[in-house]
Amino acid sequence: MPKNFNLPANNFSATIMRLHPQQKDVALYEEGFGDSDLLGRQTAGKRISELLERVEDPVVLAVDGAWGSGKSYFLKRWVGAHTLENGGTATTVYFDAFANDFLDDPLIGLTGAIGERLPTGKPQRTWKKAKKVVATVARPALRIAAAFATAGVSEFTGPLIDAAAEAAGKEFQDAAEAFWKREDGRRAAMMQFRAALSEITKDGTPLIIVVDELDRCRPDYALSVLEVVKHFFAVERVHFLFGVNLEALEQIVRVRYGSSINAGDYLKRFVSLSLSLPQHIGTDLSASASIHYFNALSEQMGIEPKMEELTREHLRMALRGGQVSLRDIERILTRLVLLPQRKEFHSFFHGYQELIVSLVLWQVLKPELFSRAMKRSLAVAEIEAFYGITQAMLKRQTETYIHEAYLLRGLWQLILTGSVDVEEDKPHFARSFSSHGRTSQVMEILERDYFGLFEIPEPS
């Protein structure tokens, strides 16, 4: 092992590094994908635009994906791209459900967001009718009143001010609650609201509302959004795009209604169609979006070439064993930046390089594997499962043999068990850690010098 492996004394250079990838803010409605279409998802956006411009029936389309898959970035770009790049005529609205779930009734926030996007003149005059309905039927909102009192009037606009002001009086709360509970009152309110929407879209111009971050909301608020959309917005040429993890939303349904409910069937009442964002670039199915994202951000964050190369190879193998989200990529890069002596990584013995990269990936993707690896209680089979390594990949002199998989598995097997499958290969694996083939202190050195300093909290 090179003598400079242990942590050096403090010697701060003038070089500035980034701890997290720099994210460009999206100017809603003012820019589309353009040259920023790093993951090649502009085509998916065009298909959505074509569908929602042509169909008259109200559509609720779920853009389904796990947390960190890039849904929000895609949707924020799409609300501008629809008109700027895709030739759409619809009025698009972006609504962050998570940022609004301090309210009791999503109808208030949705009405305000739509009002801000409608053109002046007749559409705005017509929308005043909808605002009056909201001010009358919005569920009594003690939470609104509290937010109103603490945040100040300047934070709110349109119907939210009206509802908050009215919520201050108990008489209004009682009256609105009674009205909401009456079947005839609820039905009349929905009809009035729909009539206002129909007025706005009767010239053939669609209205498309993007509801993002729905699965991160309070369960009662998330389900209220679904109910409000179904009952108040069921109008021709009024469409919704939900940015959501449907699996997480199903869990919200179970929390609310019990584990025995068929959550998938329940959501079919509200969601017309769903699509998943492509996990590859363009038409090349072998070009992983996650790897492409890693390549772009590695350069931005100044990851050293050898570290970048080896991490990329590990990620390619890890993708065989499971998904790696874009958010995972960002967190992996942050871990790499925090590694001590990362500038000297290229000079380490190859065995240490491989183990360090594995441990970084496990810290982010499988913390339980990281913990057991440091204790040397990890099973080789778990490593095979993580990297998608099969026995066919390990058979040398065959078409299915993958040398990188054979090497990585063998290095970990030697450190964890002291042995390898082919005994004659053992000296070669051992010399990957020192010129003398010593491996007894590998994990102790890694724990002391590489993984005993920084703990990064999990994102909320």
C-alpha cells in the first residue's frame, strides 16, 4: 500500500470543491427542455402534449416514478415546453401539492394557482365565479387561519385570502361546515365550479394542471386532492398530470383505509393513465439515464478520472442488480467528494480502490451491506445480488465471462473469508492490496482512514 494512504496533516489548498451537484433553477412557463435535456426526455414530453391537446374527455395522467427519478425536473420543464417547443395551445398550471398541504382543502390552492395563469379579460371574470364557490364550500380551515396569522397576508393571494379571513369567524366555520355536509350543497357547489371551468375551455383551449409531489403530502391531504380533482374538475378539456410514485400513493391509501383495501383498484377511480419516465437515453436502450447523469455531474464536481472510471463501472454492474435513481447518483457523488485523499486515489493499490467504491455505493444504496462489510460479516452472495453477478459471468474462457465481475467478487471474497474459489488466483488477489500480499488489516485501515469521519443524514 502506498505510504501516503493514511490521513495527512491539515494542508488546505485554495481549490474550491462542490459538496452537492449544482442544480439550475427552472423558470416555470418561460423555458422548456431546450439544450438542458440531459436525459433525453423531451420526446416523452412531446407525446404527453400530443395526447392532452387532442383528447376532449378529462384525463388524469400519472407520471409515475420512485423518489429521485427526476419527475419534478421533468414536469417543471414540461409546463413551458408544451407551448414553447411542442406547439400546444393549452394553458398549463404547475401546482406543488407538498408546498400547499398546510391547507385543509386543496381546492383553495388549486383555484389560486389556476387564477394566476388565466389570461386577463373574460377568463379572469369567469374565474371569479369559481372563487366565490371556493370561498363558500372550502372546508373550515383552522389550519388556514393559523397560517394566515403567522405568515402574513403578503404570502397569500386570491381565494386563499378570502377563505382565511372568513375562517377567523366561528359563525362562518359552522355555516360552511353545515353547507359542505349537506348533499345538495356539495352537489350545487360542484356544478357551479364545473360551469365556470366549462366557460373557460369552451373555445377549445385545454387547461392542463400539473400536480407535483403528491406522494409526499399528508395522507389526508393527498387523498383530498384526488377527490377534489374527480368531483370538481371533471370537465371536458381539463386535464391533470400527477407527478407521483404510485406505489407510495397506494401506501397512503392503506394508511387511510386499512391494509385490507385493494389500493391499486382504489386509485384506478382517479387515475386514467400512467407512464414511467424512460430510464435510458433516446432510442439506445443500453444507454442508462443514471450513468449519463453520473458522467455529466462527475465532470461538474471535479471527480478524479480514475475514481470516476471505477465508480461508473460499479454503477453499471449495480444497475443489473436493481435501480439507481438520479437522486442516488447525486448522493454517491457527494460521498466521493468527501473521501479523504481523493486526489491520490489513482495511486492506491487496485484492491483498495475497488473496495472503497463498493463501500461508497453501499453507504447510499444499501446501508445494511456497508455496516456488515465493515464488520466482515457480509456474505459473498449478498455482493453477487447487489451487483447482479451470476455464475455464468464467473466462468472464464466463455462468452458470458465478465472480468470486472470476477475480479470484484474475488477481492471481496478474499477480504471477507480469507479464501477464493480458485486457489492459484489467491496470490494475485492478495497483491491487489499490498506488494507483500498482506490483507489482514484492510478493513481496519478503511474504517479508520476513509469511513470514520462524515455521516450524511438521509434526505427528508
